[in-house]
Amino acid sequence: MLAIVAPGQGAQVPGFLSPWLELPGMSERLAEWSDVARVDLARYGTTADADEIRDTAVAQPLLVSAGLAAAIALFDDLAKAPDAIDAVAGHSVGEFTAAGIAGVLSPTDAVALVAERGRGMAEAAAATATGMTAILGGDRDEVLAAIETAGLTPANDNGSGQIVAAGTTEQLAAFAENPPARARLRSLSVAGAFHTDHMAPAVRRVRTTADRMRPADARTRLLSNRDGAVVADGQDYLDRLVAQISSPVRWDACTETLIELGVTALIELPPAGTLTGLAKRSMRGVERLAMKTPDDLDAAQRLIAEHAGRPASEPEGAR
């Protein structure tokens, strides 16, 4: 059984899109989506430096466009993707990529909506000095208790001993002075406290755009960051996409669902590496491929041929 996963913000690195633009039709596709997003995706994905692509309004449409473009290269026609895989999930902004692959949103709608999300979250982040800190290791219950005591939010629960706390810079500074036992802290280079109440203005902004869209029901198992549930109803998933802007990402729950489904192989779309790295620790025995360049397409197609289409039992909480 095979799953496709799409990474979230922070996975992007300078020039990661360059080899993909060498594929036939890719430049034209990115130019079309650039018009939709009002972002020069080709430039940001090839010649822009790390500071430029760290901008939330740039990073989000860039990541989703890259993932969708790579999926088209893999399946030839994105409409064929749901029939060739068994499940799809995205981490944070990667959920928009997943929605496009599952057929809930068209690629154009996915890019348009995520571009609005990026602009809304950038504006919300600028309103208050906030940030995020990764907590590696430590006892899970003790880490969560320390986050709550500091007035922070566990914005990302990635499993494998990795939780990301988010809040004001003052709260994060105080947390760093009294960290949980046996835990290492790493400040993240992000614009603000994503997936917390600080993003409420972005939720309202994105909801206005989302209300004009007509999502379709998912054509393959589509996982939600809210709780790891398999969500079939397109409108339900779109509502979750909007609400997730200010709600914690439960990638740990998504991982548990993939395990319960019986996934035997995992392909991560570009810029790949983050989610396959987490899976190395949490999904032992599962074959993994980080699809970083077009050179990885043959290996990805082999995994699809060998693993896709196997029976699976639906986990508890499937919708």
C-alpha cells in the first residue's frame, strides 16, 4: 500500500525547483500558476536566496506549486493520481498539495487559495512579534505540560519526539530559560506563530476566498492534519484547510493513520526529505523515497507499481 506525502513550510531551499523546470511543459505550467498566485514561482524556485523564499507569502504557493508540478510529472496527468495511489497527506501547507492530488481542489484553485493563505498569514504574523521553537526529545507529557505552563501552543506535533511550540517572542524567551528536562530547543526561522490563535485574521481572509470554491469529494484516502482522520467529503476537507491555519498540526496522528492503514511505501514530493526523515523513525519497515529531482521519478514509479493498490483496513475515525 502506497502513500504520497507533501512537506510543509520550511522544507524549501534555494534552487530546489531548477531541475524540475527542465521537464517539458513545466515552465509554462509554473508561469500559469504564477499569474494565479501573483508570485514569480520560477524565479523564487531557482535564483532567489534563502531570505526571499522564507517569506510566508512566497514560500506557501511555491511549495504547493512544486508539489503539484512534481505529481503531474510522476503521473503524467494529475487526474490519474488518485487511481494510482492508496492515500495522500500533507504537512501544514502541504495539505493544499494533497487536496489537489486527491481531486478535492483543482490545481489552479489550490494555488489560488494557498497564495491567499500565505498573504493572510504573513499579515497576521506582522501584527505581533511571535515565533516558533522546535522541542526535540524529553518526555512527551512533560514537554506538553511545560508548553502549556509557558502560555504557548503545541502548534506542530510531528511525532518521533518532535513538538513545535509557538507564541509571542517573550513567551518563547521565557520558555528557553526554563526548558523541559532532557529536551533540546531549536528556534525556527519563521515569520510568526503559525497554527495558533495569532493567525485568526488569516482564517477570516482565506474563508472569504474558500467560500467561492466548489470542492469535489476526495478520490483517494485523504488525511487531515486536525486529527489524522481520513476525510472523503470535499467540503469538510476544505473547511478543515481553512480552520487549520489557526489550529495545531497533528502530523503524529496522520502517521498513526498511515500505519493503521498498512502503508508499505511512502513517496515525499519536493522539496523532499523532512517527512521521510520523520518516517524513518516512526514508520520502521516502510520503504521511503524523497523525490528531490526528476532523477527520482523512475524509482517513484517503481514503488507505485510494487506497492499501490493493496487492500487496507480503514482506521478508526475515518470519515
